[in-house]
Amino acid sequence: MKRIGILTSGGDCQGLNASIRGVSKTLYHHYGDNVQIVGIIDGYRGLINGEAKELSREDLSGLLTRGGTILGTSRQPFKLMRVIDEDTMVDKVAAMKENYKKLKLDCLVILGGNGTQKSANMLSQEGLNVVSLPKTIDNDLWGTDMTFGFQSAVDIATQVIDCIHTTATSHGRVFIVEVMGHKVGWLTLYAGIAGGADVILIPEIPYDINSVIRTVQRRNEMGKNFSILAVAEGAVSKDIAALPKKKKKQAMAEMVYPSISYQIAAEIEEATGQETRVTVPGHFQRGGSPDAYDRLICTRFGVAAANLIINKDYGKMVALKGTEIVAVPLSEIAGKLKEVPPDCEIVKQAKDLGISFGE
Ligand code: F6P
């Protein structure tokens, strides 16, 4: 009897359950009743504390469209993984290895984003059989063209911009839609273009507020009495971006506004006199059912992960390269962030369209 553990870690997103289904359905198809799926509860925390449950076929049915994760998730920062917990004195890495053994696992399937993949790589180097899947609405995982969750989040953020468009037009207002993404701007870039934003601000392209204001004023001169800005949570001004790391952190911590969007809104309103509002869809972007694209890619990732297990090809993350699903060694991707290259084709095309990046 094969025993395969599955855990979901980090911020949730659409498609986690669809991926779990893809892995288990393929394993059942191959091994029949000779496989037991073991769900680890609440991500790495469950593996550290030995919290797991054997899942039946019924538990794993009806998952294709279900949002969230049936296993629960938690954030366990990679940088603390090797730090002994002062209160409990628990050695987390040793505990995870011990529980893997206690649960008699043949392999552990890990679904997660950047930090999760770093920990997956560590566990693989510690000798556990690990296979992983790329999850995050941020699409910032190195080694894959696409992460699951991203397209569903793009759909939601785009719908928000669509709705904001109608009210912005009615009132002749400037609207900022703050899109998730502290470190990278893929989600803001895609939703911004799909939603027809006039300005897109992302962390990778620091903005000059005067340039943003000029865009709004130019639109007014052209008779367009409203403007839509898609702004990433992590958008940063050129002044702040130029600061050394420590000072930059301090400047951000000292910001008097709840987020950068509110500061930009205040600056636009002051310079133009035009009413400027902020909409923050927040975790809405991670909720609900996966869209058709994510259902498909989660299923394909799941099948590919199961095949890695069947072939005992461990220490890899399944990934999308062009239109093919491939497997990349965890050691190659761990710790690398896939940012938006400021000169990439999609940014150039957005600029050709007249979208401002506030440069
Ligand atoms: O990594 C996914 C993500 O949704 C980011 O886009 C966002 O900045 C962050 O998680 C929010 O984290 P939390 O759910 O812990 O508030």
C-alpha cells in the first residue's frame, strides 16, 4: 500500500482543491485501492505537530470547483524553519522528518508559493520524497510560466475594474483599484490591461507621481472626465525605490495612509481637484471557485505530480513551459522570484496602447 501525504501551505487561492483532486484521481486510477491519501492539516504546521488524517475517496470527491483548501493552510516562514521555537523547544525540521516517518509516507505532495517551495526544497535535501505544485495568485514563482490561482484572481480583479469603470464614468471621478501583489505586479498588469486601466503601477516599475498626475490631467483635457488606475499593493515611488533597503522599509512603515493607493489618491486629488476614490478588493481576489483555465491547469499539474510519484522522480515541482507541463528540480527554483521584467513584451504593448506606468 502506497501512502501519499498532501499539504497546502501559505496564502490560499482558487484551485488548491482542484489540484488535490488531480493528484489523487490519477493515483487512484494507477494504484486502485493500493494507495492511501493522507491529508496534512494546516500546512507545515500540521506536519510539525503530527496533525493529519487519512482521506477516503468520498473526501476527495466534488473538489474540482470548490474554493479554498479542504486541508486548511497556514504561513510558516521559511526563515524560521530552522529556528528552535523558544516556547515549545520544538526542532521543526526534525519534527517534520519524524512525522513523515510516523505517518509512513512514501511521498509528500506540497502545494504552495515561494516560501513553501523553499521549505519543500529543504525537506527534499533532508531526504524526504517530495513533489510540489506551483500555487499563488501572484504568478511570481520562478521556473513556471503560470501558477494556478493567478488566472482566477485576474478574472476577479478585472471584474472589479469593470464595475468601477461604470461608476467612475457616471461621477467623473478618478478611481484607484488596489490589486494584490506586494512584491510583483503580474496580477495588476494583467487585470489592468484586461480591465482597460489608464494607469498601471507595479513594484517593478517605480512611479513618479507627477507623471501619474499629468496622465489624469491629459485625459481631462481630452474630454475624458474619469481615470482608472490599477495599483499593486507594492507599488513604489521613484524616490522611495532609490533609498537604501533599511531607509526604504522605514519610509514605508512611516506612511500615514492605510496603503500606497490612498497616498496616491490624496496626491492626485490635491493636484487636480478631482474627486479620487480607492477600492481595495483584497482577499476577494483569492476566494471562490477556480475559473475554467485554473481547473484545467490544476488538473494537468495534478496528473503530472502523480506521474512523478509513480515514477519515483522526486525533488521536483511541476511547471508550465509554453503549452507543456514539465518538472523542474526544486533546487533550481527555490528562493528565486519571477518579477515582471520592465521591458517585457506585454509591458511594451501596454505602453503602445497609451497606458501609463507613471515613469
Ligand atoms: O501571496 C498571495 C497574497 O495574496 C499576496 O498577493 C498578498 O500580498 C498576500 O498574499 C496577502 O497575505 P495575507 O493573506 O497573509 O494577508
